Amino acid sequence: MNFEVYCDESGLEALTHKEAHLYTAIGGIWMPADYRDIFKEHMNVIKEKHNVYGELKWNKVSPKFYNLYEEILDYFFQTEQLRFRTILVESDKVDNYVFNNKDIELGFYKFYYQLLHHWIFDYNNYNIFVDLKINRDKNRLKSLRNSLDYSNLTSGIPQVQGLPSEQSLGIQLADILTGLTNAKFNKEITSTAKIGLITHIENTYLGNTIAPTPKWEEKFNVFKINLQGGW
């Protein structure tokens, strides 16, 4: 099958300023490629229903737009074609000096690899789209694609491409779910609307608090990476 993956990050500043947050998160939405147009249609219908035409972002959640974001979350959890995975990185345990030749950007894309690699399965093709950013090394996305392609010999990775988030509803949904998950782990939420959305999915869909999940969890997968080694 052909799949598309749409990715975004939350709390990225914690990789360079460890006091900013406890965690950085990188998350992705997986969907069959032939579902993309239906996905876009459903998302736009929800936006139009709530008279919203701009970019959707976790940082834009407020009481005024609570019903909009609640409906988007309902759509995700009620749609079998959509899956979400996020990797949580404890910022104070990241040592780029020892492991990445002092290259923070390299370390960041190694985490991206960990997010993607474990959900690339044999005999499929994956086109991957990430939130567009200016990298010091212009070959970062090419190197990420090559690494994924090399380590997944029976699967195809035709492209890893940067897209402006305002042009991709898939990246916007990844932003919402990644931001929501990271906010829960960072324990910094003061917004009643954001607390309400977290409580909504915990009570309605998860049946428990948002926490690291087993590797085989397919709908809402939370991978808290162990940077200390061991079992």
C-alpha cells in the first residue's frame, strides 16, 4: 500500500534551552495515500462549520474555538484510516556533545528517524511530509530519507519533503495531537480549553490518562524514549 505521513514538533526549544520544558515531542499522522482527499474534505467541512479558515494549531486553542478542536479530535479518533504516533524526548537527558558531535540539528533528526522507522512496515511505500524549517545542513531531509530507505529494505521511501504547515491539513492535525500530548507531559497547562480537550480524549477514547503506550498500540501511540540505556 501507499501511505502518507505528516509530521510536526512541539517544544523544540527545549533541545537548546533545557530549562524551557521537560519534554520535546515529535509526532506524525499516518494515512493511506488514497484517503488524503477525503481527509482534506472532512477537515475543511469542520473548519467551515465553525467559520475558521486559517491554520489550525494547538497554540490557537482557546475557549472561543473549543468546539472546533473537540470536533477535530473526535474526527481523528472515529476515523480508522488515521493513526498518530509521537516520540517524547526528555530534554535534560539529551547530550549532543557526546553523541552528535555537538550538532543539535543532527540529534533532532535522529529522533525523527526513531519516530518514523518503527512504523514503516514491509512492502509499503511512504511519502513523508514534515513542517518546513530552515536547516543549517541543507541535506538533512535527504539524509533522513536515505537512512529510512536503507534500514527498511522491502519498503519504499520516495520522499521526505518539507511543507509550510499552513498549506497542509495533515501537518496541522499532527501539530494539534503532538502539542496536546506534549502539554500533558510537560504539566504546564493553564488554559481551561486545553485541559478540557485533554480530559475529553482521555475519558471518551483512551479510558485512562495520556501515558506511554505499548509499541503495538496502533491508534494513539506515545513513545517515551529511554536515553539512559539499559532494559
